[in-house]
Amino acid sequence: MEHFGSITQFLQDKNVLVLGAAGFLAKIFVEKILRVQPNVKKVYLLLRAADAESATKRLHNEILKKDLFKLLKEIHGEKFNSFISEKVTVVPGDISQKEFNLKDPNLVKELYSEINVIVNLAATTNFDERYDAALELNTFGVKHVLNFAKNCVNLRVLVHVSTAYVCGEKGGLIAEDPYKMGVSLNGVKGLDINVEKKVVEDKLKMLQQQGASENEIKFALKDLGIQRAKMYGWPNTYVFTKALGEMLLGTMKENLPIVIIRPTMITSTYKEPFPGWVEGVRTIDSLIVAYGKGKLTCFLADVKAVFDVIPADMVVNAMMVAMVTHANKPSDKIYHVGSSVGNPVRYQNLKDYTFRYFTAKPCLDKEGKPIKVGTVTVLENMNSFQRYMFIRYVLPLKGLELVNAAFCHFFDGMCFDVNKKVNTVMRLVDLYKPYLFFDGRFDNKNAEKMQIEARQSGVDMDLFYFDPKLIDWEDYFMNVHIPGIVKYCFK
């Protein structure tokens, strides 16, 4: 392990290219590098933008303006802007295009000759994404990243961030194993990435020839993604296209030093740069927000089930340790970064924490009055959920409308002109149901071994911590995560 005794030493005078730089995890990664190693040579941030001016605006508005950077601003004071100008270069581009669609040949030449580390965090994480968009970014984007990396003559390592849920709905202990090209989760043969590209192109062409509206095309391509994912054993478009991206990595990597990080559900920062920073409503946070606002009256899940969450700063630290571990060493190592094996937390715990928190510190409604939260009705299967939805939303309707709604929503499920709210909820339930009843645990032997080796090699694990056993879940949710959600996500 080259210079494993000091990750900061490894980063000194290095050029790092971050793809998907405006994302939640990417911001935390960039902030950490700039804070712990101000002598990094350059951090290049690839941002989707028409030109350098637009990319610079995105840098300031979507990244540097965030509270996340307040500690770095305190450290540098009046010199913060000059420090950023010296260390950060924005790159307007798009990984879904060859050579990231870079317009400046001199910049391309500079990147090919200077880049030492590439970190790919670019992805669409929407479970219900259009299939064409998800394939372009999560699958073929990986191909463009690999081809770009192969031209970087001084590249030391490529870190690819995937998701633990590429496993689909598999239960039991889930190993840190690669997915082989063309191998489906359900044994169905014929999975071919190029065929998937043609399927979506043909569907789009057909819809356009039929004169479909943009809205009709959007929903048709969303449905196509779910359909193709389920055909091969994955529950949604996001994890399916991420799995295909991993397959491309395994097939095309040749001798590139690559490491794959598979985080589970990512939550607010545990400790750095300060506890509780979060951006946007993510995964389980939608439940917390809805409950705190008094809008969550039922919850579909097995309350005894473990849900695997991990704070964002721990994921970033694992990325940085893995980056140094695998520099200049071709490997096929994959790391699960999660908590379900080392320090599991259950939905029952989340239910208790949210009730206690919002009872003690209620949110305010539009009139400034405290919102009273109550006990949530827990529904442990789809039949009980459907009965609940029927009583809550369908029974209040009258006459023929009632009969029509009841028949459409709970037998055919195909009616879209009566009680849209039920249809929306049912679609969301269908998307998230695999995770609400997920009974898998993510083996993290590779991550644990890396952690032990890092500590033995002199890495400061107080600075690059990622052990889930450190977390006291009650303290984290009650004093860090839920307050962070209230501060940054409630409107």
C-alpha cells in the first residue's frame, strides 16, 4: 500500500477528477480533500453545463454556497476565494457523451496528462427514471469514463461509486461479489447491454412516429425501464442500470486500477465537517419529513426488519482509504459500506425515534401552531395496505364513482382518472416495497479487512473513520440526523 501511513500524503500534489461533482456525496468528498490536504495540486469538477461560465455559476450556487463549506471558509477566511480559484477547476461536460463532450481540446490534453485519480459519482438515483436517461448515465456513462481513464497516462486509481442494492431483492448475507456480464438475477438468459440500448431506441422512435406527447413519452419510457429491470430480476430502473454499469467495468477495465464502492442508504454526516449536514430528502428521510409534518398516518413495512443506513462522511472516508489502498494495483475488489452486519438498526427503532423526537420538538404548521404527531398504523403486507387505502381514500367517494374507483384501484389498478392520489401512492409503494420488506444483510468483510490494514499501517482512523460500530443509533437519530433533516429539508 503506497504511502498508506498517510492518506493526506498520497493526496499531496495530486490531480483529482470528480465526476458528478454537484451530487450530495461528491460535495462531501471535495470538501474533505480540500480541508485535510490543502496542498492537493488540483481538483477538477465535471459539471453538466453548456460552457465554463455556466459551470462556474453551478460551482458557486450549488456547491460552495452550501453550509457544508462553512468550516473550510472559517479556516481560510478572506483567502477562501483565492484558495478555491487556485485549487478547483470546473470542467463543463457530460459523462453520457464520448470524451464527456468536452469542447476545449487543450483541456482534454491537460486532463489526459495530469489526472492521477478519477472518482465517478455521476449517476441518476431516481428509481423511476426514464429508461433512456438511466442507461445513458448509469450504464453507458461508465463506458465513457473507462475510455477516458485509459487515456490518462498518469492515472493511479479509478474509484467507482455504485450501490449495494445492485443485488436486487436477494435475501440473506449478500457477498461483495462482482456481477458478470449478461448474467441476470433470476436466471433469464439474453441480457445484453447493446440490446437494451436498441430496445429503448426503438420504443422512442415508435412513440415519436405515433405522435405521442412529451409527457406520454416520459411515462412510457419510465414504464419500459421498470419492465426491463423486472424481466431480468431487478426491482427498478436505477439498480438495474447501475448493475449493468458494474458489468461494463468488469468487462472493459483491462489493467486499470479500479475499486468499486457500494454504499447502502446514505444519511446525513455523522461527524465531519460537522454532524447532521444533509441535502434533499433521501430514502428513509421522506418518512421522517412526512411524519414530522403530520402527513404519515400509515407505514408499510416489517418493523422488525433491518434497514441498512450509513452516514455520508463514513462513505467518503471509505472511498478515500480504498483510493490509496488500490493505487497502481489492478484489482476487482468491491466494498460494501453499510451497517446491517456490523451495527444493525430496525424500522421499529426509526418509528420510536421519530415519535419521541417530534413529540418533544414538534414542527409548526403554516399558522405557527405545533403539529401533533400520533402513533403510525403499521401495515405489514400489501393486503392490509390496500384495505387501508380503500377506507381512507375510496370509501369517501359516492355512487358510481365509488364503484369505479374501487374496481380500478384494487382489482385492475389501471384507472388514472379517479382519485389520482391513490394511483400515485400505489406506484410509489410498488417502487419502494422491495426495500421496506428487504431481508438481506450486506457482508462487509472486505471493508473490515481494509479498515484493519489501514489502522495497522498508521492511517489516522479518527480522521478517516468508517466503522459502523462507532454509531450509537439512538444518539445519531435523535441528536444528529433528525435535527439535520428538520434544518435542511423542511420547508
